Amino acid sequence: MAVVGSARLCFILPACDSHRSANPMLTLRSFPKYPIRLSFTTTRLYKPLAIMAGSLHPSKGVSSTHLDNSLPTKDVLEIWRKADAVCFDVDSTVCVDEGIDELADFCGAGQAVAEWTSKAMNGSVPFEEALAARLSLFNPSLSQINDFLEKRPPRISPGIAELILKLQANDTEVYLISGGFRQMINPVAVKLGIPLENIFANQLLFGSNGEFLGFDTSEPTSRSGGKATAVGDIRKKHGYKAMVMIGDGATDLEAKRPGGADLFICYGGVQLREAVAAKADWLVFNFQDLLNSLE
């Protein structure tokens, strides 16, 4: 881990452009092989992250035998196969873990934060309330983020890399839309060959000494309905004819609406949330099923 020079402050916007700001906050733009410039006179050069395929955790306490949407209808398959854009949730979907839970555990507040995550994913509390509450339990510093990324690199869900390669080979655009943090998602996108401008996620804010200041509330994914807003904005900007959202939580389900996603596929391979799964157009437990259906 090298330390060199100092740099100016910047916000990293969804399109990954840099804009100057008079606000004395800084954000961390973290991805492999690129120097990350910090306002407190150091630049940390990150090693490429060894992102590993992890074993899936069994879904807890829910039986899928009564759910009748694990086999797609003809109409669902048609939309999936012709989709020109697919949006993936990250935590418990593209990655095996819930990123904020893992970070909280690393910082010593794992159990309390995990309880809030469950509330947020089941839709029982507004997402912005749950996000603020979780972060306030451990107030992660910039140095803790750096240490976390080095010692606990993200674990990719089995089969997701192959699925994304197939989608891209079919000229289907792939997006990552997450209530997690860019600092932790950028390395995942790089590993999977997804352009950084295709990430819509939250941004942690830090002071000049690396102390935690909060998160950027201007990001649509920082509040309830934010993923639906992001999907709608993507569709409006690019004029996609068919869009699909894949995820495990209530915020992913919200993305299916007029002007947003045409299809919601619930991925239950890590966490099966019954209330969400029951409303999905298609419930899958293995990304290989989605890959096979594209053949």
C-alpha cells in the first residue's frame, strides 16, 4: 500500500465525472490499480482486489415450496431474452454478502446493523431512515473503509460473472443499482467488466482528517423508491425498450413500475425474502438458470 502526495477534493457523481466543490468534504473513489487522492495529504494506491466467488448462505427459515413463480411464463421469458438493459442489485445478489453488514461487523457493530438491514430489505421502515440509523451505529472512518476493502474483499456470487459476460455478448447493457456505497462497489464493477458510469449507488462523505460525516443525500438510491427512480432515469436517458431488475429486496421490487423495469426477477440464492419473492415475475435460486434461458 503506497502513500504519496496530496490532492484536491471532489464529489464522484453517478456518471463518474469529477466536479469541484466548495464544501470541505471529500469522497473516496476506490477501484483497483488507480490512485485514490485524499484531502488529508495522502494518496493510497490500491492493490487489485482478489474478489472471490463465495459459497452461498442458505436462505433462512423460508420454504419456497408454496411459491409458484420459480418457473417463468412464456411472456416473462420473452421479456428477459429481448431485454436491452439489465439492472442488478449488489448486496446479496451480485455479491454474497450485505456490504454494510460486513463493514459494520469489521468495525464492531455487526449484529445491531444487521437487524436494521433486515428491516430495510423487508420494507418495514423507510430506506433512508434505516441507512442513517445503521451508519450512526459505527460511523466508519476513511481509514476503516480502506482496511476493510483490503482485508475483506467482496465475494462474488457463483455464476454472476458468466451471466454478465453472456448479457454483454448479447449487446445487453448491464447496470449495478445499489443502496450500498460506491467505495465498495467500484472494485466489483471493475472485476466484472461493468463501466463505472453504470453504477448507481450511495456515496460516503468524509472530512479533511478522514472522519465520517455522513452520506450524500442527493443520490436517488439514498431513499425509499430510489432504485425505481434510478431505473426510470436510465430508461428515459437511453430509450431502452425492455428493462429487467434483478435483486432480493423490497427496494428492488419497487423498480418494476410504468417507465421503470418491465420485469422483476427475485434472486433467492442468498436471502429469500418471502414477501418480495411472492410478488416477483420470476424467482430464481441460481444464476445458471438465467444463463441457460438465454441460450
